[in-house]
Amino acid sequence: MKVWIKYIIGVALGVLAAFILPYGNAVCMNAVSFLMELFIRIGRYLVVPLIFTSAIISINKLRTSKLLWKTIGLTFLIVVVSSLILTAVGLLSILIVKLPRIPITVDVATEVYHLDVKGLILSLFPYSGFEALREGSFMLVCLVFAFLIGWESASEETAFKPVFALSDSLSNLFYNVANFFTEIMAVLAIAIVCYWTINFRSVIEPGIFTPMIIMFTVDFVIVAGIIYPLIIHFVCHDPHPYKVLYASVAPLILSFFSGDSNLVIPIANRHLRESLGIRRRCRGFSYPIFSIFARGGTALVSTISFILIWRSYSSLSIPMTDILWIFGLSFGLSFLLGGIPSGGAFILLTILCAHYAKGFETSFLLLKPASLVICSFAAIFDTLTGMVGSYIVAVKTKMVEHHSITHFI
């Protein structure tokens, strides 16, 4: 059975469980919430070991094959371009279509989030390099350590051959174990989907967030069904661009219902290899970078959400200077959310509101009830960007072995 079919079945069972379980029962909700948190932890258990060992091999092989800087350049170019495209899509959609206002609330904010840029930079270099393997959220910390080992081990291949052999063996080991985890996640996802569905019912029932959800859905269809396939077709000269979307079904499902960009790494890595045929030397470096920095989907939903809030408070037209400010800040701050694998979209929205000021400091509370859905759509956009971006990098660097769609897992 195809992996994506297993995840579809898991989603169906999770939705069914959400309607069978007593709605609003505190004990039941606590149990489902506990299971969801437990299963997400299980899913992320091997993410750091897998990324760390694979990145060592990737950097080593890219350097020895003299493709390192080309791969790095292409990866970050796609990160920037994809973020620009997605932010622009979000901005244009909310400017063209005027969504109904959200009723003003009188809730009091308890905390406003601020990005600690200095802290992020300092965290890249803990007092001990081995502490880099303890960081389970900000993947760039272990990537930096892996980069140093991979780079240096390629400088003298004979002297450091044991290091390469050990890393290679561990990478294959963690990959195989992670594959087992991706299989059981199709079952564990039942609890995750159940928790998501129960919360989604409370979001959708009042009806005030429905137009926003429809806009997110339409934007995703446009990006996944038109924009990205066209880019793949013309950039990669690929006559079958939708195969990337097909290979991304299981990662997209998991990312949408979990809202966690790190949780999806093992299943995405598996599909990049076994479905799209991307070699480890490419996907071992490119996909983690996309997962950390390519948060254009987060910028897209945050831009739509902020302008929706703005229009809910005022009937005046938004000045062009403010529109450019919203676009620039959403785009720029999206690159700083790598340490926030889940919930980054709503955090970005709170930052936009706080920096805009003019009485908007706590206006993000209007959309707080819908934060679950906002973050879900941000995650599915970002996951798709990582899959598409990794494929483009692999094709342009000739590090892909094309497989027939019938052989996709």
C-alpha cells in the first residue's frame, strides 16, 4: 500500500474519532491532547540524528565533487524567490478580495512575542559543539556543526575516512529507523488529526473565519496547482511537474494537521529519495535549509491575516506605504522563524501587530481562535516549498535519478 494512502486512512479515522468522542468533554480532550503531544515527540525523536549524520555526508560529497557552492547558491536563491512569490500571492489575494470583517473582541493580551535575533545567532555556537545535538527545534544549530565536520573530513579523505564511514553508516541506520517511524506515524496521526478536528470544529462553527479559510485554500490550490508546476516545467524542463506534488502528498498531510515543520522532515526525506530519486548529497543539505529558512507560506498567511485585522478595525483604504511595509516585514521576518517549527505564523502576526502600533498592538487577538488553522496552512505551504525547492536544486545540479510514478512509495 502506498504511504500516502496510509496517511489518508489515518486522517479519515482521526476525523471519525473526533465526531465519535464526546465533544467538549474536558477529560477526553486532555487525553487526546496528551496523545497528540506524545506522538509528535515520537515523530521528532530521530530528526536531529538523521539531519546531523546526513548533512555530514552531504557536505563531504558536495565538496569533493565541487558542487557545494553551486548547491548552496541555488538553495538560498530558491528560498528568497519562493518567499517573495508566496508573500506576493498572499498580499495580492487579500487586496483583490475584500473579506468580511471579524467582530472586534475585548480580550486582553497576556504576552506579546518578540524575536530574539541575538539569541538565535548565539545559539548557533553553544559552549560545547556536542550541545548542538541537544537542540530539537532550531535545526540550523546541528547543521552548522555537521557542516564543519563534513567540510573538514573532505579536506583529507584518507586521514578522515573512518569519520566518513561512521557518519555514512549512522546516516543509513537513522534513515532506516526513521522509515519505520514514518510508517507508524500513519497510525499515530489518528490522534493528531482527531485533536485538530475537535479544535477546528470550534473555529468553523461561528462562521466568521470561513472566508479566510477559503482564501487560504484557494491560494494553496493556485500555488500547488499552477505556480509551482509552471516553475518546475520551465526551470527543470520537466514534462511531468505534478509528480512532485504527488510525491508530497504524505508530507503535506502530516504538516497540515501537525503544523510542525520539523515533524515532517523524516517523511519528506523518504519521499525525496524513494519517490523523486534525489541523492543524499543534495537532500541531506537542501531540504533542512528549506525547512529552516523557506517560510514564505508563513509570510503569506500572516500577510492575509494582518490585513484582515486592519480592515476589521477600519473602513478606510490601506495606504500604499503601509502595504509595502506589511509586505517587507512579513517577507523579511519569515527568514528568522527557523527556531519556531510550529506556531510561527501566529507569532509573526503578533510581531506585525506590535510593530505596526497605532492601537494594533493586541489586535492579533481577533484571530487567536483561528490560530490552529492559520498555522496549519502556513505549514503546508512551507512543506510544499521545501519539496519543490529540493527537487529543483537536485535537477539543476544533476543529483537526481528520475523514477516512474508507478514506483513512487
